[in-house]
Amino acid sequence: MKNNIRFAILTALITAIPAILTLLAIWHWKPGAFVLIFVLMLLGAGLTYELIRKKKMNNKAYRFAVIMAVSAVSILVWMSVAVGGILGDDPANMMYFGVLLIGSVGALIAHLEPRGMSRALFATAFAMVLVPVIAWMIGTPAFTNGMVAVFGLHSFFALLFVVSALLFRKAAADALQTNAKDWL
């Protein structure tokens, strides 16, 4: 409970940053975006981490993999809300839901086991790389910032998912090695 309260306070402080910038007229977020981000970070990131920590966090690689994956998803949703990606007017932005759906369904199928989580996050990274390719092919207006910027940003998120997948793969190898030692 004490960790949950600390996380809620930290989330409120992080959420206050864009609120202050909006008040200073640097960003133009709607009030609903702040509520969404607070709920996403508090319930999504914090409680997911706590749930998984209680179940499987005896392996450091697994712990860092979860942190990396949850952080990547939180930042992706936060940035999408900030610039209108997920909630924007362009129907192509719905592809981000597809990326998150692939990761979520993969995690459910994997039962949070490291080997399956590795596969799920590799698939999520691949889906992330496909988003700008598909957007470019159908001719969405997403490329006003330049093609390099769009592909670079999506590659950054794909890299976060790949690093998480590799950490899950290491956690699976560590678990296999530990089980082999115990068996001998």
C-alpha cells in the first residue's frame, strides 16, 4: 500500500508538468487528456508493475523488461494524446490501438512467461515499425514533420520494445539455467 501511495504521488507530480505547461500556453492539452494520462500512468503503469512484481520479479532481467515495456507503452500513449495521435482526427491513428492490442494479446497468450513475452514484444516492435509504412502507403497527412522524423520516432519506440523483448529472452534463459541447476 505504501508503494502504491508513493507511485500515485509521483504520477501526480509527473502529470503536473504538462498541466503547468498548458497553463503557460506552451502546450494546448484538453482537461480530459490530463485525466487520461493520470489514470493511464497510475492504473496502467503502476498497478501493472505492482501486480507483476508480486508474481515474477525475482529475476532482474524480467523486472527491467517489464519496466521497459510499461514505460514504452506509457510514453507512446502520452505522446499520442499530447499531439492527437490516438485521439486525433486522422483515422490512421487507430493503428496505434492495433500496436497496443498486439502487445496486450501477446502478453495474455504468454501468461506473462518470459519466453512468450519476448515473442509478444518482438511482434509489438514489428507492428510499431509498420505504422509509418502503412501511413505512408495510404497517404495520411502524418508526414508534415518530415519522413525522417516520423520513421525515427517510430523506430525509437520499436527499439524500446526490442530491448524489452531481449531482456525477456534473457530472463527466460536465466530461468532455464536456474531450473537446470536445481534439477541436477
